[in-house]
Amino acid sequence: PGGRAPLPSALIMSAIPAGIAGCKRRVMCSPGTQEGRIDPIILATARLCGIDEIFAIGGAQAIAAMAYGTATIPKVDKIFGPGSAWVTAAKQIVASDPGGAALDLPAGPSEVLVIADEFASPAFVAADLLAQAEHDPLSQAILITTSNSLAEEVRQHAIKFRKSLSRGEILDQSLSRSRIIIVDTLAEAVSIANDYAPEHLILQIKAPRRWLDEIRAAGSVFMGPWSPEPMGDYCSGTNHVLPTYGYARAYSGLSLSDFQRRITVQELSREGLLNLGPTASTLARLEGLDAHALAVDLRLKALQDSAASEPAVTRRNDLLSRLARPAIVSMRAYEHAHWDARFERLHANESPWPPPIGSEGERLALHRYPEPQPPALIEALAHAFGVSSGDLLVTRGSDEGIDLLTRTFCEAGRDAVVVCPPTFGMYAVAAATQGAQILEAPLTNEFDLDIVAIKAKVDEGAKILWICSPNNPTGNAFASVRIESLLDYARYRCVVVIDEAYAEFSTAPSAISLRQRYPQLVVLKTLSKAYGLAGARIGAVIAEPSVIALLRKIVPPYSISSASVDEAIRVLHEGSRTVIASRVETIVKERDRVAAQLASSPLIKKIYRSDSNFLLIESTAAASILACLRDIGILVRDFSGRGTLGQAVRITIGTPEQNDRIIEALCSTFSGRALQ
């Protein structure tokens, strides 16, 4: 910087981004005086910017010296900064030489194009044109306007201002190269501007934002009467090193990324190569590059040969370990006090006496810690869900399972999960708590899975795909074929969790039957709904043993109370399960009856199909439904405005008597009340 005038701003615009980008060595060349001295303003600025290698040389000579090196000036990798036409040409020459230095962008001499309408200030426009014309005799200032009178007033103001400006000789030369163009419409003006691709484009028109999307090529755009170009030169926050000569069609202004190299890195897992390798091999043969195909095919054959002799369980465990957080894979789990009924327990710092409540016969052993992951409960749950005990972890409801899975597979600030709203809110809560990104692939208007959108989100690097089926709050179960489509796609990409909290109320097959084919599949179960143990908080994670082993590392050791364990085992007994099956049948019949009856209510627009123990209702007045049912002592859930839902209300199916009261209130009693 510092040819025709000391330009500390130009130095700042290059030196500061270079420092932020981490460039270890920054060399500055600036023209010296006849005595070989650099302007003190430039030297002071260089010091503030942390530059300590400074040479008094300018022009094309400086470009050559930095590109190839001399006895005193070091060779550099890339040259930055605007300059004269000679400097720009020199930068382009050395950039085309493999032994030279790269350039930032073709920048200089300066240019400005102003688009103005009849609402523009002639004085402002004239000043904007002169502000760029004073840079260099080869600078160019262009005005395009739809107003003949404005064009003449701008010309008169430019002549007037010129008389008081110090760089008169430069202005005279650059203005001789400048032009005023009169057009019929602003659309024509914008078209000319896009062809010209100016370094600076100023929109001095009534509604500049309306035209911003039409701008296709410009270094920097200044909109409205209060955005003069010098603000961009000095302090508005943008970089003023910009492409000239029409290069704005191919280059952007200088930025931090120009001081950085982008190196791509590939590391494919065995599964990754098996998944993508055939694609690469096919494309290589299509292009006639047999050696390319050979490099892939040899590895594919080696993997296939080793897979034939390697136990399937090892391959499945390797896949899941690679998806999990390395810190969880390598960590050592907390070692709790171990149980042995043959010995008296003085190893867990418990009280030797039970609490002084109730009679001695009524007291539970509440002074003793509950057994972590109690085997009797695990066996009962595994039997109920048709899985092996090694495939199951007991949790405090499904919520704890959601939290454990998120913490096991998602690195804070790096990984992401995919959710399909409207759906159960705890998936997003767990992700946000862990610091994982939440990627949304909303359900379709029919509340079905949007397969294309979900796959696109999975491709953004998600670690977990959450699917609630039957879904809460919409109530519908998703077709197995659609779930399998996602499992096929996500096989080597992420864990797929199917939350089956409401599965007992649905005729859809459980995803548990798919686990042998899809090792990345995890199924959540709970005793809170059909089994009637919401207060006991008993849930289960069903997954590959390798996943269960990872979850066991971080699950709290005594999270399930003794009372909850005892109640759950009793509920899972064959006799209790017969009663539960009968109650589920009653709920399903009542659900269908309530849906049919409520269809006649004037407040209800639509009742969505449900495979759950609740109904989602689209209402004409959700607030009225809530108030009406509160009047008869019943609470229901307002889901208005959740995702794509309008005035939506979720009603849990209760006893036949409770359901009758709801039907009566919404279909009969309510007909005489005013809508709220």
C-alpha cells in the first residue's frame, strides 16, 4: 500500500484477515520516497497489525520480488492487495507461473457504478462518483439514471466539487474516462450493471432492497442515500479489496478464506467402502479408467473374503462402536457395590435399619440400595418383548433411554440428530441438553414420514434418527416398508431409534422383528402406557449387546427403585398381562367409539386416524374445547401451533364413563355455548 497516497486502510484490509487466519509469516512491500523511506502512517499501521518484515519497494518490481524472492526479500506463497494496472498485470503474470505466487484477485484501479432515479440527491451522487475517480487516472466512474434532469444536476455538482478538491489532476484524467448513461427503466440499468460487474455498485434509488436480488455481479453493493462508498473503504465492516475490470463476474471480495488452504481428507470404514465402492467402480469403468476400478475392486474382494470368515457379531459391534463417541467407548464405567445374598451388607455405606414408617411387616427394604439392572426385571421384560436379556437395558421410562442414547452417540457441538415434527419433544430436549444439533425433517401433510427429506438430513452427518411409531402427538403408526427404507439407507450412517411407547394399541408389527437385519436399530419400550405403570417409571432400551454395554457405562447405578422393580415384575406376570390385554382391547374400542361420536361436534373439523391411546383433533376453536372440558373437571392437551398443526387438541382415551362425559360436553351441552 502507498503508491499515489498512503493507504493504511488497504493494509488493514489485508493484514488483519491474514493474522486471524493464522498466517505465520506476513511480508509487506510499500513504495518508498526518493530517500528510501516508507510513509510513517503505513509503518505505524503495520506495527499495529503485527507485521515486522517490511520492504521499501512498490509496483511491478515488488510483485516480482515477492513472487520469486531476492537476496533480501523472501519468496511468498500468495500476494494480496490492490494496485495500479501495472501491479494487477504483474500479479496475474506471476500467478500463471507455477514457480511464481498465487494472487488474491484482480483489484485495481478503482471503479464505481451508481444507479440513480429521480429520488436521488444529485449532490450525493456527484460526491460518490468523485470519491472513486480521485484514486487513479485510470479509475472510472459511471452513472446510470432514468432521469435526464438528475443527470445534468449531477454533472453540475461534479464540476462545482472538483474546484475545491486537492487531487484535481487525477480527477481530470479519470473523469475523462467516466460516463453518464440515461436509460428508460431501472431494469435496464441493472442489466447494464450486471454486464459491467463493477467493483463498487451504489443503488441511489427509492427502493434499493427490491432490486438487490437482481444484482448478479458486483464487488460490493451500497444501498440507499446513507451508505456512501467510503464507509466500505474504512469502517462499515466489509473488506474493501474488491475485484475490478469486470472480474466481479468470477471473483468475490477479499475474505478470511482467501488466506486459508482447504485440504480435503477421506477415511472410509470397511462398511463405508462396501457401501460406496461399487459406485466408484461403476463410474471408473464408465470413464474407461480400469486402474481406478481395480484399486477399488481389489479392496472390495478383500473385505468380502474376510467377511466370510469373520463372525457377524464382530462386524456388527465394530459398526456401532464407530458410531459411538470415542470417549464413551474408551471410558471405564462406575463400579457399584456388588450384591451377594450369602453375605451381610456392610460394603455400600447404607443404614442398617429400615425407615421408621408403617408396621414392621409393611416396611420395604428401603434402607438398601436397589440392585442395579435387576436380573429378575430384565428377564421379565425380555420375555414380554421377545428378546434376549443381553439385548435389554432397564431405564427410568423412555426418557432416560432417550437421554442415554443421545449422550452415547452425540458429541457436543459436533454431532446432530434428526427429528420428524410434530413428534415427542424429548428427542430435541435431549439433543439440546447434550449440545447436539437438531435437524428437522417434518412429517408430510398426511403425517407420514418424508423419506426424501429424512435421507437428506441423515446425509448432513446425523448420528441418531428418532422415529416415534405410533407417533405422539399425531397418533398414527408408520408403515413397516417406510421404516425399512430408512433403515436400509441409514445402515452405515447413523443409529435409528424407533420409540414404541404406544405400540400395544396398534396392529402394526413391532420393529423388534427387524433387529437381526439392522444392527443399528434401537427400539424403546415403556410400561407407562398400556401396562399402567407411569408412576413407577419403567422403560427399556432394546439394542445390540454392544450398544447395551455402552449404555451401561453411563446409566446411574441405582436409578430404578426397589418398589418400582417389584411392581413391574408383578405387572409382567402372565396373570396380570391377561388383564392388561383386555384393557388395551377396551381402550382401542373406546378410541374408535369416541372418534365416531365426536365427528358430529360443531367444534371439530377433523379427527386424525389413531393407532394409540389418544385422539388428535383439529378444532375450529381449541380454547373453547379446553375450557368446556375443564368445566366438567377434565384436562386435555393443547397442541395448537406445534409444527404444522393448527388448532389441535389431544384427548387421551379414559374409562367409558369419562369418555361419555367428553362426548356429552362437546356434542350436546356445548351446542348452546358461544364459540371463544
